[in-house]
Amino acid sequence: MKGEIKFLADAMLGKLAKWLRILGYDTLYYRGTEALRLLDIAKKDDRILLTRNTRIPATAGGLEVVVIADDHWASQVRQVVKHFHLPKPRLAFTRCVNCNAVLQPLSRAQAQDRVPEHVFHVHNVFSVCPECQRVYWQGSHQQRMQATIHSLFCEEGERP
């Protein structure tokens, strides 16, 4: 596969889309139900379509489509990781989990009025989404996510 891998997740895969973004992958999330529109977006943006709809591959016309087998998001992430032989991410926490934009650095001074006071006093590094303006920092939630990421990339039988 050439260049950066880009995904398009259908309406049934919201949590998978969120976790692929957490891992640093460019992942659009389509909330609509129109299969033709979904295919058009994937073709136009040169994205791999991730879907739970088993009828879509028959109408994809050469577009790469992966039917996600499981209902649980962690199993879904593992399926994508295994299917594409994805390495443990180097760019985790670089995309907005809400809108997929690449996060930009935010100075501590700029963050002061945009985060809770206790967060400002405890943290020094902040990022902001240039699209939705959500502010991010490395809190305890990110430590828990790191543990989850590690467990997603463990081989079966290996301890996280």
C-alpha cells in the first residue's frame, strides 16, 4: 500500500473510528446509512472502507472493503491491526477523537483559560484541534489508553 493508510468507518463502527484516531490513523466516520454515499466518499478520498454491512463488498467496484466481524470495539481494532499488519503506533494521540483533525501544539498560556484550573496547574503540555477547538493534555485517561493500546498489540497469550 502506498502512502498513509486512510480509513472510512460506517455508522456501525463509531468506537472503532475513535480508537483508530487515538492510534493516529486518519479515520473518517460516516454516520449516514446510504451505502452509495459511503462508497462515493471512500473512492473520492482514497480510503479503505470498514463496515459491518456484509452486502457492501459486492457493490464496491474494486474499492478495498473490510467487513468487521465482531461487535466489540477492541476485537474490531485487533481485526484491523491484524488485517493490515499495523505496527504499534508511533503517532498515538496526534488526532482529534471527535473530528479526526491533526492536533496542533497549544502554549501553556493559551491553554490557561481553556482547561480546568487544576489541569493547568498540573500539566505543561497541551494540544488543540484546529477544527473543533477541543483541548487535549496527557492526563490519567491517556495513561489508561496507553495500557489499552499495549493490550491491543499484544500477541495472544502474551501479558499486556
